[in-house]
Amino acid sequence: MASDILVPLVVFAAIFGVVYVFISARNRERMAMIEKGVDPKDFITRNKISIYAILKWALLLVGVGFGLFIGSLLEAYSEISEEPAYIASALFFGGVGLTAAFFIQKKAEVNK
């Protein structure tokens, strides 16, 4: 009965603690930079989403989706059990997708 209320409190306290540590560490870092005469704005980078990051994630997810499809085919038409078929094919084709993204990015950078 007591654990029903204890679990949400612990989760909330953990989230609060992580956020507090993050904010206080960021503040201490900025104060140290100001004391040394460095402008903190010089170190703030804007999060620009790269076209290659989008390509990488797209090919990874397409590869995993294709791997899950192949895993379902392996499970249906072979004697491989369900879990190894899905996991192995999803990881394999996800890796193939990441490899394809790497070579596409490499080729695009050479052609610049």
C-alpha cells in the first residue's frame, strides 16, 4: 500500500534531481567562463539539423522496418523461432541502412 505512493514520489524526485543538477552545473560553468573573461555566447551553438543526420535516421528506420518485415517472413516460412528472426534481421538491415547513409554522405562530400 505504501509503495503505491512511494514509486511516483521517487520517480518525481529523480527527475527533479537530474534537472536541478543540469541547471546548476550549467550555471557554474557559465559563471566560471565569465570570471575568466570569456563570453559564454561564443560557446553556444545553434542546433542546426544536418541533412545528413536526417538521411542517417531515415535509412536506419527504413532498414529496421525492412528487417522486421524480413524477420516476419523468416518466422513464417522457415524453422527459425520468432525472436532471433526479428532481432537479427532488424539489426542487420539497420546496420545496412547506416552503412548506406555513410557511403552516400561520403560520396556527397567528395563531389562538393
